[in-house]
Amino acid sequence: MEKIEKLAAENAVVVFSQSGCSMCDVVKRLFCSLGVGPTVYELDELQSGLSGDLEKALMRLAAAVPGTGDQSSQAAPPVPAVFVGGKLLGGLDRVMATHINGTLVPRLKEAGALWL
């Protein structure tokens, strides 16, 4: 859990992802279209020991936050998992909901990911 918190706090926007995941691609493209360059950790490209630890921690965090990945499968990590300002925002559903309701950009500004 501490490793996730440390990685999430190091940058304004952090996305835990899996390469080839279409939902992860949507989240990354959204941030890029807004002018935000998120720090992305592709779980399937990390060392197996680190990847496994991060996946377990993300599953624990996802259980407490709605909209964070597919909770129906315990075998798959809950990706995308998006952190803004060091705090877990959620998965694709939560990110898109905050974008649509107009609260995503203010959060990004507050976290220092956007200046305009």
C-alpha cells in the first residue's frame, strides 16, 4: 500500500494501467486531450514481484472506491486506477463522470497538472 501511495504522490496525475487495455487507453487519451501528461505505470510491464504487490494493493483500494475497474474478477487488476493529487479518483467510469460533470479540470488544476 505504501508503494502505491508513494508513486501516486510523486506526480500530479498517475495512471496504473495494463498495455492493451482499451479502458486504460481511453483514460490516457482523455488526459492527453486535456493537455495533461499523466505518469503511467503499465502493470504487465513491471517486474513480476513489484507488479503483483501493486495489483494486490490496487485491489484493496478499489474495493473502497466505486468506479475503479472491474470488481467482478479477482484475477484481473482493477485498471485503470487513476490518482490525481496523490488521491485515488477511480477508474474509467469515475474519471468520465467527473469530466462530464465539470469537476475533473478543477481537480487537475488544484493538483498542479493544468495551469490554464
